Amino acid sequence: MGLACLFVSVAAAQAPPPAPFTTHQLKPNVYWIEGGGGNSGVIVGDKGVIIVDAKTTPAGGKELLDDVAKITPKPVTTVILTHSDGDHVNGLASFPAGVKIIAHENNKKEQDAALSAGGRGAPPAEHLPNQLVTKNKENLKIDGVRIELLHWAPAHTSGDLVVYLPSEKIVFTGDIIAAQLPDPLIHLEKHGSSEGWIATTKGIVALNADQFVPGHGIVQTKADVQKRLADAEAKREKIKSLVAQGKSLEEIRSEVGDPSPAAGRGGRGPAFPTFTEVVYRELTNKSA
Ligand SMILES: [Zn+2]
């Protein structure tokens, strides 16, 4: 969540230290850690640990590593990034030098652009992705663990990567699923796409898995993800037909019962465009 990251940074400057993170176990060797930004995955391999997403700030990254050390004495050797947003990436600043950082090639491009733009929220220059995924599917075996990295289309961002553990039947979706929001969250400024989101989520529900760790919020069942997909498809079709009737964005928002942008994010921080706005912009090429 790009803008959320700004909000978190501003809040962090004034707020007391954040609540401690919470570790949840999914399988004997797989955990997820909640708090401090996006959810993180922890996969314990034969000799080392693979992390999925690295929290928002250097302090958050350090807390994540401290929590991993409570699970296992094995060193963190590999990080997989689900996308480029700061609340999943910037905690990498506290990670050891030389850690392998795997990301989709478009994620790297987005981080490079954010780094040249500079300012608050820029990714840590010493910890950019150093192993890029260019194919839509890569089957890896990292430290004895089978891991599939999947990309169907630009969805939340252009550089989304879904992390699938076929033996454990677990999927880390990144922000393709942001479970605290009613609708898909799509960053048009990172070339995300509602059509791509639907294609991606269809791919996710087709996986032989039963636990889906979202980028934000609690673990989802397959039925949860299927419902989210069906709701989004129906809403997109409705918006499409209203656009075809020449309705304005405001008319469409009221007809589909769109939450106000602030409510759509739970009332926190600067508003992201809602799913309705995103689809409207895509179909009309208008900036609302
Ligand atoms: Zn995000």
C-alpha cells in the first residue's frame, strides 16, 4: 500500500513505539508474522530461513528478525518480495548484507523509480532485489523447500509475485488480497489493473491450497478468496454497464454503493482511489 506507507511514516515520527508483532504458525515449518505494515511469511528450510516481505521501517525489519530468531536459530538467507510497496519492503534496511532478495523484474523497476524520486518511503538502496523473476512461473527449491513464484498479470501493481508452497498448500498473496478492505486495492500509478487482478485471483483460487495469507488482515480460506473474486467481478461488470450508459463517476459510485474513499480504507490516512474509481478510470481514461 504505497500511500499507507507515507501515512505510517508520518505517524511513526510522533507515535509511541508500535505494538509488538504477533507470530502465527501455519505448519511445522511455516509461520506468518502480523504487525508493522504488511504481513510477513516465515519459511524454515534445512539450513536457513526464507522470509516473504519485510515490514515498513528499519525498526520493523529488526523486530521481524528478532521474532524469527525466537522461532529458529537458523539464519535468514532469502527474502521474497510480493510487490514494491514500502510497507512490505523498507524493513529490509535491517537485514544482513548479502541476503538474497527475490522479486519480479517490474518490482525492481518500481523500486528503482522510487529510489530516484527519493524522499520518505524510498526503498533501502543497499537492499534492492538481486534475483529477478522474469517468467510467469518459476519452480524453485530453496533450502529444501519447494516454492512456486507466480505472476499472471499486473494486478495490485505491475510487479506482483504470488508465493505458493505446494507441499504445505499455503499461498502468500501479497496485497492482491488486502483482507481488511471490501474491494481489491489497485495501484494505477504502479500500472496495476482490475482485469489483471481478476485473472490473478482466478489463478490463486485454482491453486491446490487451503491457507491464503493476505498482504494485510488475517488468513483467508479458499471460499473467502472465491467470494472476494465473485464480488469484484460482479462489481466490475456493473460499473462497466453504467459507464456504457454514460453515467458519471459520482452517479456510478452511488449506484454501486461505493464506500467513501476514507471509509474504504477504514478511515485511516490519505485515501486510495476506490475499486470503482479505478475501474472507471480504466474504462474512460479519465482521472475522475
Ligand atoms: Zn501494497
